[in-house]
Amino acid sequence: MAGLKKRSKSDIIFDSIIGIFMVAFVIVTLYPILNTLAISFNDGIDTVRGGIYLWPREFTMKNYQTVFNNDNLVKGAFISVSRTIIGTVLHVFLTAMLAYIISRKDFIFKKQLSIFYVITMYVSGGMIPVYVLMKNLHLTNNFLVYILPGLLSAFNMIVIRTFINGLPDSLVESAKIDGAGEFRIFIQIVLPLCKPVLATVALFVAVDQWNAWFDAMLYNSQNINLTTLQYELMKLLSSAMQQGGAGAIDAAKNAGSMVTPKSIRAAATIITALPIVCLYPFLQRYFVSGLTIGGVKE
């Protein structure tokens, strides 16, 4: 009984420490987000005074109105959504197909191909050669520059391949005995079983596609019809910062309110993060299991 009582007391102390740590961790994690949200809904001039923590002191929508008054924002949002959906679907499907091929034991070049793709994770030609390559391929001022360079990922391929290697070989063998071809096996058997790891990879790719702006500036900055939401928000914020807020203030005068670079930055941050925050709950149940199982090395 003494040992049981002592162990129970230790468990209580341990659980209390873990609970306090987790509460502190949640506060530290959520505070920057909630503070940014409060600033985005607070009057810009009042924000300069400081003292905004978790709740706006002078509530206003002018920061968001200033951001959305950008004429190119709707075009950029359409391009960002399009590249995110198309890029994610194609990337996941093609990377999974490559992973399935390399995972087959009867594929004689799987070791050589694996080494080749791993090398690409560590060696790059650099920005200038890549730009010249894109230009020679006529991908500048072209929507495909957002899609084609990211169709495959060596890291994601290895993660999916490792997951596929953990599937029972008897499933594939049984399908072959029934007369199914490799493509049918991949579509009807392997893909449904790979939902956790595919959802995890899809989340990674979608976040990268949604947040990307540098490729828009590098390859499509001369074509306003191919701008992205992130690039437009970056230009708006950069203009406000360089002009000391003058550009943002002029844009908001007609609305009868004043904004500052800090309030613009907060609104732009919330707009940027909101779609991914809304997407994550739908993929969260697959996230941990997919990343853990796919990351196990045999």
C-alpha cells in the first residue's frame, strides 16, 4: 500500500507538471496569433500607441478594406487557389506513382533511381541557371511555371515509398493473380491504403504552394494576370513599410480612417494564414499517423 500510495503521489506530481507545461506551451503558441488578430481589427493610429494584447481597443475593418482595395488582389487570389489545387493534386499523384514504382521489388533500377533522387535533395544548380532553364523552356510569363517545377519531390517520394513498403505484399500479389495490371493495382489498392501519408504530403505541398510568392516575382512579375495573392500582399506591405505608411494611409483616406504598416502587416498575415488554418482540421487526423508511419525506415 505504501508503494502504491507513493507511486500515485508521483503520478499526480508528474501529471501536474505536464499540465502546467502544456498550458504554458499553448499560451506561448497562441498569443502571437491572437495578438496579430487583435491588431488587424484595431485602428492603425491607435495601434502605434501600443498596449494591444488579445483584444482590439478601437475596433475597425479598415485594415482589411485597405488590403482588399488592391485591384489585383482578386486576380492573385484566383491564381493562388488554382496553383494550390492543381499543383497539390498533380504533385501527390505523380510522386505517389513514382514511389510505387521504386518500391516494387522486381524493379531492377530502383536503387539507382533512389540514389539519383536523393542527390537532388543536396545539389542544386542555383537560381540563375534555374531561371535561364525556365526561360529557355518558355515557362516565364506562363502559369505552368507554378506547376511543372514542383511536380516531384525527392523527400516526399521517400516518405510515400517507405509507407508503401510497409503494406502487405500479399495484397499486390493477389491482385496480380486476379489479372490486375500495375496501374490498376496502384489506383484501386495502393492509393486508398496510403490516405494518411498522402494527406500529410498534400498538406505540406498545399502550404508551400499557397505561401509561394518568390516564383511569381521572379518569372511572372511582368504579367499582372499571373500574379499571386502572396505576391500582391508582399508588394502592398513593402510599399507601406518603405513609405512609412504613407501609401497605406492614402489608400484609406476615402474610407475615413488611417492605417499603418503594422496594422496592414497584421491583416495581411491573417488573410494569408486563414485558408491553411481552415484546411488543417480536415487533414489533422491523417497528419501524425501519416508522417510517423511514412518516416519509419526499414
